[in-house]
Amino acid sequence: MPADLLVCDLEHGPPLAYVTARGTLDPLTAAVLRQSVLKALTGEPAAVLVDLAGVTVADPVALTVFLSLSRAAAAWPGAQIVIHSAAPAVARDLDSFAVARHTAVAVGLAEAEALAARQEGAVQVGWDVHGLAGGLAQSRDVVRAFCRRHGREALTGPAELVITELVVNAFRHGAAPVTAWVSIRGRYLHLAVRDRAPSLPRLSAPAGSVGGLMIVEALTVTWGATRTADGKTVWCTLRP
């Protein structure tokens, strides 16, 4: 393996995903690690365990990629990133660059799995959206009932508006079949809609109007879109 190459292997073992990195990590190869972890998140695991045993760090600044990955994982799908098996020098760099303060770090795989198991799991409901007209009413009903059942009444109105926009966007600009999820992890409410078109949405609306994803932007803490093996998932996070 060339000294400047970083290779990442991905394995899904629900409810966890495992990323094993080998090679040299620097600001350029950090992009490979980032893409691998983001790909792992598309499987909506409870946690992504990142094995750094085979990694040499050429520039410790590259380790800060884990800070943005942890924020991305928390936003959607509400997952945890756990780093494990780093060499002592790499572990010191994780601490020096404050990565260990915001991302879980374990000595080995067993400890990483134990940390992931102790994480409070998400409460989640998923459903198939059959058509736009009936699917909109169904989706609003599911989200409304979910919020009330789990003590998130204050988010009912915004969540209904947001799920409406996500479903409309999936049918108008995506491709069936369409599936949706609502979940709670900690204080955050997560909404996600998956369709089978790979094209990612853009934040835009006709001149002089307010609609589409502009409503999602206004009502959520964060939102985004992630390509999956069979299309894409548009997701967002709300909180009281």
C-alpha cells in the first residue's frame, strides 16, 4: 500500500456498522474516511465503530474530521461515532485536538461495542407512503400521534409541516417507492423520507413564494440529503 493511501472497509452488523481504516491519515485522505463513515450512516445504525489500529497519522489536524462526523451522525440518523484501537500516539493526538471530548474513544473493539450498547436507543416508527394524496394525510397522522405519544406536543405543528414538505418533494422530484420515518433520540426529533431517485434536493423556491425546502430550513435545527444504494434519504432534526 502506498504511504499516502488510506483504505476503509465497511461492514454492517445491525444495529452497528463497522469501519476499518488502514494507511496514512492526513487532510487529503481524511476525505476517504469521511465518505466511508457517511456511507455507513446511510444504513441507519445505532452506532458506527471506527477501527484506527492500522492508521498512522501524518497530520493530527486530520483527526478533527471526527468532530464534523459526530455532528452529522447526531443530526441523522441520531447515531453515535465510536473510535477504537488507536495506537498510543494517535490516542494522544485525539486528546490533544479535543476529539475525545466530543467523540467516544475506546481502547479496543469490545469496549467500543459496550459503549455503543449503553447509548440510549432511538424510538422509531417507519411507514410506506402510498401515493401523494393519501400519503400526506397518513404521514401527518403518524407524526402527530408519535409526537403526542412521546411527549413532544410542542413539536407537533412544525413536524407535520416538515413531513408534508419532505413527502411532497419525494413524489414531485424523486421516485417511488417512498418510505418515511419519525424517531426520537434524546431531546431531538428526527424525520426522514427515502425515495428511489439519486438526485439531491436544492434549497430553492419560485420567486416571490415561500415553500418547499425553505420551510424545512426554517423549522429545523439541521437538514440534509444522503445518497443511498437505491436512491436518497432527505432527513432533518427538530428540537423543542
